Amino acid sequence: MRAVAARVAQADGWRRWALAWLLGAIAAGAMPPFSVSPLLLISFSGLVWLLDGCGGLRGAARDGWWFGFGFLVAGLYWISNALLIDAARFGWLVPFAVLGLPAVLAISSAAGAALARAMWMPGPMRVVALAVGWTVAEAARGHWFTGFPWNLVGYTFAWSLPLLQASSVIGVYGLSLMVVAAAASPAALAEPIASARHPRAVWAPVASSLLIAVLAFAGWTRLQDAPRDTVPGAMLRLVQGNIAQDGKWDPDQREANLRSLLALSQAPGAVTHILWAETAATYFLDQQPGALARLAAIVPAGGALLTGAPRADVDANGDIARIWNSIRVIGAGGAVTATYDKAHLVPFGEYVPARGILGTVGLATIVPGSLDYSAGPGPRTLAIPGLPPVSPLICYEAIFPGGVVAPGARPAWLLNATNDGWYGRSAGPYQHFEMARLRAVEQGLPLVRVANTGISAVIDPFGRVTGRLALGQAGVLDAPLPVAAPATVYARFGFRVPAAMLLAASAWLFVARRRLNRR
């Protein structure tokens, strides 16, 4: 192993860049839907050896950028599918999406690698340095500009429900810290220079293995005592229309699409509430009372229809001045009893940043229409007739840890209305589903996910899937609503928990370096 470490550390030129890119791409294979976690042992051990021979902070940033670039290209390739829905207008942007977006996002990986190198030292503690640097980089990527915390390394635990339970305490960023430390620990067994071998290096992989085993056992124990109670008198119907994205907004297909959703909603079965996906109703319901009346006709007695629909603000001339991507709650008689407007919009999907500049070179939103969507005020809790209070999330709002519940009164469940039809049969919808599922475990709240197509499911507060509709399947899922668990540690303290872990690890590194310097 020492010979391999030396060759990796001493690689130079384009071979070094290609190796870093390949190691990052290998790491993407550990993400859903593949979840081949052992690949991380190869990728992050290799990254440790690259940083051993990087020659300084600038070299570390370069190696980290190439590693992150490979990881993000392999993990986010599916974004290009959205541009091919209308290839005549947006096909030219595919290279920018497949390569340009990862290139920008990989800046965080470069900064993380440089931070790790700044804390570097011989021996097993450099594994801790990498884990800290990588996790700080993930947190930065999840918050800078509008934030894009997609495919955080902590999601590689998605295959193991017991291991996921740790997120109820430390959240996904805490999981990332532990996953990277465990994955990089084999690198401690080999130093690029034989004389630098640390006598206690073997304890790094041993300790990591024991930690993972303890987490798995603790998670298994938590699941043994986890109740499966459901809300009395509540029976949800999730409607997955599986409407092709290229026909969803076509005026010639709008009527047929609506009839299909209405027919699915009226299938036999005793339900109290009907849930439709993001923009399932492609009408401005406030301005089109006929469409609203047709939706009101399917509302169960004493219940409600919750549907995604665009919402418009009309000016004095009758022209649409602003639009929102919304969830509307429709009660008996067609009364709209509650509304949630999406707050975290998708750049270039729902609005064009710096439109005055970028619009001049032909950039536009891929969502039909000439107006940018407006952002809502942020997370909120809605009162629903016949159901406990809910925190609604539209599309990728569910991927933001700590941003799914409004401050104050705690909701009893999460509703994620989405449309993954943009991304076809790719890894994207599976990744999106697993990220949303982890929010349920973090918060101790059941999550109901209804998709146009994607994966519609009911998930209990421990991450157990109690019912689901597969990607590409049209149909309905009738399921009771699970009862919320008590507020988790993460629900009470949020990012402060993984932040404390990062500070503790950094302090450990500081003390270890001082001891090394004294020796």
C-alpha cells in the first residue's frame, strides 16, 4: 500500500489532474441510487495521498478542485435532461450544465482541500483534517449564493436505515464528517515516505469501523422502539399523474392532463384528503374559476385537495404582473383556505439571476413563460381542515437541512410537492427522494412526497417508507398519515450540532499539531 500511496502523491501534470478527477467520479458511485459505499474508501484515501504530495495550499486547492469536479460531473450529469425537454431552445446549454455548473461548485471542494492542507500533519490525524475540510466545504456549498447542498457525502448512508438514525442528532453534515473520516482512514496505513510512518496509524481504520458499528447498533436499537402510529381519521390519496414534461404545459394537452388527474383522484377508496404534485394544476385558479370549480368537485367531504399550481398577481390592466410557484389548499365549495409560495427558487429554472445582463445573451428560464417566478417569504406552517398542521416544501426546498420548518410552532408533518419529470429515468429523481427522506429523520416528522413523476411516497419520522409509487408509474397511493415523533436533537439545535463537532475536531487537530511541534 505504501508504494501505491507514493505513486499517487508523486503524480504530476495532467496525470495528476486526471487521477484526482477519476477519484472524485468514483466517489459519485457511492451516492444513491447506486450506494456502493466501499468506493469511498478508494476515492478519499486517494485524495489523502494526493494532498500528501500537493506541495502546499495552492496545490491542495488544485487537487481538491479536480476531485470535486469529477464528483459533481458524475453525480449531476442528469441536469442536462431538463435542457433537452426543449432541445431547440436550450440544447446548446448542455455543456454548460454538465461541465460548467460542476466547475463552479467545485470551488468549494478546492477551498475545503486547502483548509485541510492548512491543518495537515503526518500520521492518522491528516484523515481528521480532510474530514473537517470537506465538511466545511459542503456546508459552504449548501449556503453560498442560493445554496446547492445536493449529494452531500452523508447521503451515502441512505442504504442503511439504522445508520441514518444518527442524523436525528447530528444532521446530514455530521454524517458527512464521519463518513469522510471513515472513508479516508485506510490512507493512514500508508505514508508516501516510509520513514514518516506513524506507529498508531492502524488505529484510524479500526476506530472508524468501531464508530460505524456503534452507530448502526444505536440506530437499530432506536428503530426497535419506534412506534408506527397514524393520525386517526386521516387517509391521504397521493396522485402521481406521470405526465410527460414536454406536454405538461402544452395548451393542446392541458384538458387531457386535467381529466387524467381528476380520474385518478376519483378512483374507488375511502380517502379524506387528495394530494397533487408541484404545478399539477396548470391553471391560475384565482383567475379561472371554471378550473377551480372542477377541482372543488373532487374534494372529499370534510377534507381538502392540496395541489401545486401557479399563482398570479394581476395589474390594473388585467395583465399578469407577478407569478409564484405555489401549493393551494382547496376546501369544500372551492374555497382556497391556505396558500404556500415557494421561497427557494431554482436559478435558471424559475428565474434568471442578473437578468438584465444574462438575458441579453439569450439565457431564459427553462420553465415556460416570460416572467421570472417571485419568491415567497420562507417556510411556514399551514392549517389544513381535518389534518394536523403541515410545513409545505416545493421541489428542491426539501434538500436544505434546517430550512424545512418555520421558527415557532412545530408542524406535525412535512409535505414535499415536486416534479422530477424534468430529469427522466436518471439518478436525479432517486437522489432527490433520498435527500427528502433524510429530512424526516432529522426533524422527527413524517414526510409525504407527491410527484408528477419521480417517487411519490409516505415516510414516517424514522425514515421508514410506508408506501410508494415508482418512477414513471401513473397511479394513486392511499395511505394513512404517520404520527410525528418528539422533536429530535437536530430539530431543536439544527446546524449547531455539526458545527460543534467541527469545532471539536479542529481543536483536536490544533492540540495534536502542538504536540507534534514540541516533539
